[in-house]
Amino acid sequence: QVVIVPIYKNAEQLKQISSHIEPILLQLKEMGISVKYDDADNRRPGFKFADYELKGVPVRLVVGARDIEKGTVEIMRRDTLEKSEAPLEGIAGHVKALLEEIQTHIYRKALAHRQEMTRTVDTYDEFKKEIEKGGFILAHWDGTTETELKIKEETKATLRCIPLDGDTTPGVCMVTGRPSKQRVIFARNY
């Protein structure tokens, strides 16, 4: 969840930075936060930054000798790519709050995207047109395997799920016209 990358010129600076970081590592671990202190000297900081971004680490802390003097740390959020500075004092609590904020931000973004990509149809002709646009289609289905296979053969769309909290308004199957208890979600593999 968090990687800490020290910026140093020599072993003495690294030792000084490490002594300031050690209590922060313990605090983060006590809070149940997965943290890595990458003090390896076989890769440059820029490589480490890119590597951890690709791995999806949500928070990166960067600490150098000047930061120790100022009592600050650089924080980089992967979700917004924003960099900021925060005091070293109380950084563990700040990181915990930041991780919760990142989770909320990512969840809301994903939920909005899903809602934007979900459309409701009533007829099979409408379904065939809408499925070409991609995304998710809410439609009535009679619950039979035969109808599901027909939809798959003709449109390459498959039943994704029967929503537990979805629209439970009864209707008629878009293909057969038989009674349907609720709308279900169809989509194509991509």
C-alpha cells in the first residue's frame, strides 16, 4: 500500500534517513498498512518511482536529507498523480487517512463509470443495437438456458449477473415475450 524511497548521496545520509523512517515503518505496520522501505542501492530513485507506479502502489513517500532537516516528506498519490509535502510528525495517521480517501475516490470513479456504461432496453432489436456499443445492458430474460444460448449465439453477449438489488419490476422477456421476474445484466467479453 505504501513504499518509502530514501534519496541519499552516501551511506551516512542513508543511515540518518533510515533512523527517522524506522518508527514510521513500525507505526504503519501497527495500523495494518503494508509498507516497504526500498533502500536498495542497485537502482536509481526514478527507476523505483516508475516501477512502483507500474506495480500499482497507491502511496509513495520520498524522504531525503533536506526533508529530514525540514521535518517533511514528499507524498505522491497514484490515483491522481498529485505530489504534496507533509510533516514527518504524524505521517502514519496522514497516510492511513490518505489511503481511505484514495479507496473512496477509486470506488466512486468506478461506480460512475459502470453507471455510465449501463443502459436499459425493452426489445430484442434495441438490445442488438445497444450491445454493439459495448458496456452493460439491463434487460428482461425469461430465465431459460435456451433463451440465454440464443442471445449468445446471435449477439455474442452473455448473462453477467442477476442483480440482488436491481430493478425487480416484472416484465416480459425481450426475446420470447414470456414473463420475467426482473431485469438482468448482459455484456460481451472483451
